[in-house]
Amino acid sequence: MLACGFFMLWGLPSFSPFILTLRAERLLALVVVGAAVGASTVVFQTVAANRILTPTIMGFDSLFLMVQTGLVFLFGGLSYAALPVTPKFLLETLLMMLAAMVLFSLLFGRGRRDMHRMILVGVIVGILFRSLTVFLQRLLDPSEFSVVQGAMFASFGAVDLTTLYLATGLCCLVFAVLVPMLRPLDVIALGRSPAVGLGVSYDRALVGLLGITAALVAVSTALVGPISFLGLLVASLAHALMRTHRHALLVPAAALIGAVILVVGQGVFERVLGLQSSLAVIVEFFGGLLFLILVLRGAVR
Amino acid sequence: MISIRDVNHNIGSARILKDINLDIPRAGATAIIGPNGAGKSTLLNLVARLQPLQTGSISIDGQDVGKTPTAQIAKALAIVSQQNFVASRLRVRDLVGFGRWPHHRGRMGPEDHEAVDQALAAFDLLSFQSRFLDELSGGQQQRAFVAMGFAQGTDWLLLDEPLNNLDMFHARALMKRVHGVSRSGAAGGRQVLMVVHEINYVAAWADHVVALREGEVALQGAPEEILTSAALSGLYEMDIQVSEHQGRPLVLHHV
Ligand SMILES: Nc1ncnc2c1ncn2[C@@H]1O[C@H](COP(=O)(O)OP(=O)(O)OP(=O)(O)O)[C@@H](O)[C@H]1O
Ligand SMILES: [Mg+2]
């Protein structure tokens, strides 16, 4: 599987040798987004003890957009847009991580075993964020609105370079923090009581893991906008292919699968079929279909 | 010794545990009995720091449960809860291997594998060891969770209704095992604190008995003192006869 992933990654750019740097940047963006989405979804699903929910279904991405919109609202569109990208992105990410950690540790702290309630709460929270974002946007004047509008739709097209490097850096940092937590994640997957019984500081780990998830979602949302169902698709594939409970294998596999899906998908769509932005649509279609199947089949573990 | 001092536990306005002051001696196997809802699981969970302590204090051989790092407690005390459920798809051997987590923290060594093998053998699980947990019967699952607690190798072992779902053969085997580990070894063996409803198993295998009722300690003492017709009839509010079999009380509660 590793070999397959690398083959795809290395094979692709040599497909068309011209405009290599541009393609390399886009490739980097796709890999970062795919890896961030894949890893964050697997981590989140373990924390939530739920294979249907993903950070995006629970509105993490909307939370990010809400924070963005809220900042534009507070500071005024033009002056906000004039701010340098670096502190802006970091501020947005930080705020979002804080909000996600507080909110979701409250949600997951106790009684998280009731799957149906969790799904319901999750979807409602997601809708809440989305509506709040729309509401804030209504309050903005048109010029300010256009500032945030650009961020609202998933697009694998051109990406701002500074954001890309920032996001890549942040992503690497988060992965570095995540690596030592991969083994405790196996224990956390057993549930709160067994994990505490085995000496894992469950509540502290939970907050940290939610922060990590939030940061990864911020990375991918900032780069390409909201993509709802990619994570679900990737996490399901990772679990199906790896057939293990060990996160030291699951999380890298999910990151790899996410990157491969995006790179191969975008490559095929752009180069072979000559279509521009349909990858998001296709991924959402299959991801959404999978979501329905999983919900209808019910027996998800 | 586990010392429980002034422990109260409320859920909403309901008083689940009322001013519990209790010492669990290092007597070998201690059984907690009492009617449904008496607060037995709550007490066990508080001792094992699975729920936060609201008032009072609990210490295990001098270590304060509230102040000692949870990783350190995990080497002194293991708990097998009344209800066990695992969300991820796990093989029996991997589950029992998690019992060794406090010692290896993710990297199993040879002594961990050995402990897992012993626990699997002790609970008759060797033939199931590579089966997935959700492909086992209820009693087999229960044995797997108890084996995980055993594999943890701690001085104190807390078992919340370990006989759940077990047939006669495995129930007796488990109690024999519990009795055995509380005897063996140089330091006087491992201490077991368990909630048991099947009163005759208590009569046959326990060294010390604590009876809870409506959140209070109703009785405590040696099995011969507690398992009397008068005491049990009061505890469970029903007519219970006690006779004797091979020097141990035999409780007739089913007719
Ligand atoms: N989450 C909760 N909310 C409200 N009441 C609760 C909750 N959990 C337990 N209780 C109540 O606390 C009391 C003690 O419960 P506990 O589980 O400790 O009983 P138990 O002695 O272990 O009973 P059993 O023999 O049935 O296992 C019961 O009356 C129960 O209804
Ligand atoms: Mg109980």
C-alpha cells in the first residue's frame, strides 16, 4: 500500500513536465489536505467512539468559517483583509481550536455511548454553526461579504502560497504532536472507564486530541474550503483495508489514502478528462452515498 | 488496605452513597453484597477513580486515589466493570494484552506476552484468543474482560459482578481462581474486592464480606457472621433460610 501511494505521488508530476512548480504546489496542497482530512477523521471517530461521525459532519469546518466570518464582522472587512495572512490564519486556527476543544469535550465527556443521540447532536451542532455563519454574513455589507465568500466553497483550484506553506507547516507540527499519542489512542478507543482503569489520563488526552482534530480541519478548510464527506470515505477505507485496532497503522494509512484519493482523483479529472472542479462533487457524491449506506445499515462499529 | 473516609455521592438530588466509612482489609477475597441499586458499583468505581470523588477521601495502601497519578494507580489496582463494551473490532488476545498497558505503554515485551498467555489459559480462552470479541458469547466475553483485569497483575483486583453470564463450570472455576491468587505468592497473594450476587459463592470463597444497603454499609465481617438467616433476611427484605454444608453457610434463597 505504501508503495502504491508513493508510486502515485511520484508518478503524477512527471505526467506533464511543464509548469512543474505550479503543479508541485497544487500537489502539495492536495497531499496536505488529504492527509489532514484522513488523519483528523480517524482520530475524531476514535474519540467519539463512532464510525459515522466525522469532524466535518459535526461542523468543525463551519466552525472555522464562523470564526473567519466573525473576525471579519468584528474588525470590518477591508481592514481585516488587509491584515497579513500569517497572523490572520494563526488567529483563526487558534480560536477555532479553542472553541472546538471546549464545545466537544463537553459533548464527549460523559455518556458518549449513545450513538444515536451523538449523531443527532452532532448534526444539529453542525447546522447551528452553518446557520450562525450565514446569519453573520447577512449582517455584513456586500464588500465585506465578498471577503469571506471566497472561502465558502470547496475548490481544489489555485491556492494562496503563503497559506499553503503555513498550512503545511502547521500540519507537520500537528502530526509531530500526534505521533506520541497514537499508542494511547488504542486504549482510548476502549472507552473512558477502561482507559482510566489502565492509567491513561483520558480527559486530558481527549481535549488534546480534539485540539489536534480542530487544527487539521482548519488546515484543510483554509486550503480548499469545506469538504463534508471525504473524511468519512477515507476513514472507512482505512479501517476496511488495515483491519486493525492499532492507530499507529490506522492514522498513517488514512492520511495516505486521503492524499492518494485527492491526488489521483484530481490528476485523472484534470489531465485525462479535462474537467476543472468536479473532483469535489464526485468525492462528495460517493462520500455522501457511503454515509447513507452506513446510517441505513446501522451496524457500524 | 483500602480506606474509605466520609464518602458521599449524589447524582442530582439522589443520595447514592451516604457517609461511607469503610476499611477493606488485606484479607484475601472480600465480597460486597447488597440489593440492586444499593451503590455497590458506584463505590467500586469511586475506589478505582473511574468517577470523580465528590466528598471524602479514599486511599489504597496509603496512596490517595485523588492525588496519585492515574498511571501509578493502574499498577496498583485493576478494575473489571459490570458493563463492558468495546467499540473497535478487537481480538481476544489484543484485549487481554491491553491489561498489560500500564506496564508496557504500547510496546509489549516478552514478560507481557507471558502474562497474557497465563491469563488466557487461566480463563479457558486459549481456543478463542484470535477470535473477535463481538464473535463471542456473553459468558466468553465476560471471561475475556476478567482475564484482562488479571493480566494487569496488580496487587488489588476489583471485580464488579464477575460471574455475570457465566455457567456453573466457569463460575466455580473463576471463584477458585480468585481464591487461589489471593493465597499464592510470597507477599500473601493479591487482594480481590468483588461485587457478587450469588450468595453461595460468597459463602464458599470469600474471606470477608461487606453488605451495602441504600447507600450505607449495613453489615461487615466474616462470612459466617454475615451470612445468617436474620442478617440476610433483613438485608434483602425477604425470608431467607441458611443451613450448613461442609462447615460453610449454605443459603437457601431460591424457594
Ligand atoms: N447516571 C445515573 N443517574 C441517576 N441515578 C443513577 C445513575 N447511575 C446510578 N444511579 C443510581 O445509583 C444507585 C446505585 O447504583 P449502582 O450501580 O451503584 O448500584 P449497584 O449496587 O451496583 O446495583 P446492581 O446490583 O444492580 O449492580 C441506583 O439507585 C441507581 O439507580
Ligand atoms: Mg452494580
